[in-house]
Amino acid sequence: MSHRNNMVLIEMPDGFVLADKSTKRVPGDKVTFQLDEFPQLGRLFKTGIITSDGETIDGEGMDGIIVPGKVTAGIVSMPEPGRPII
């Protein structure tokens, strides 16, 4: 595990992910990226990113995209009606 100064906690619509900004990212890695100030998850490939929706971002589409790091852990929130929140 990396030093905590190299880890970034990113809030997603359905929970949180922990990304390591010091690890070298290689094709096939699950990464976080920011597009128009919205954090998203995707898979890195040689020339771009495949989003969790299945869309491909590459070429000029990569302009303005920030990749904070490789996803190392995720916390998904699954609220259930009638269940207490702790």
C-alpha cells in the first residue's frame, strides 16, 4: 500500500473510491478521471479511456481530462428503504 500522501479519496455518485496517484498506470487498469469537473471511473487503454458506460474517449477527446490515479479500493453505498443509517 502506498503512503497516505499519495492516496486520493474521490466522492462518486454511488460511493467513494480510493485512488493511488503514485502508481504507474498501465492499459487495463481501473482509473478515476475527471471530465468537466465530474469524477468518473473507467478502464485505461493504450490511447484513451473506456468509461463505465462503455463509451470510448481518445484522441482530441482526451484534452482536458485529468487522471488522478489508479483505483485501489471502492466503497459503494447501497441504501435500502426502512433500514437504519449508521
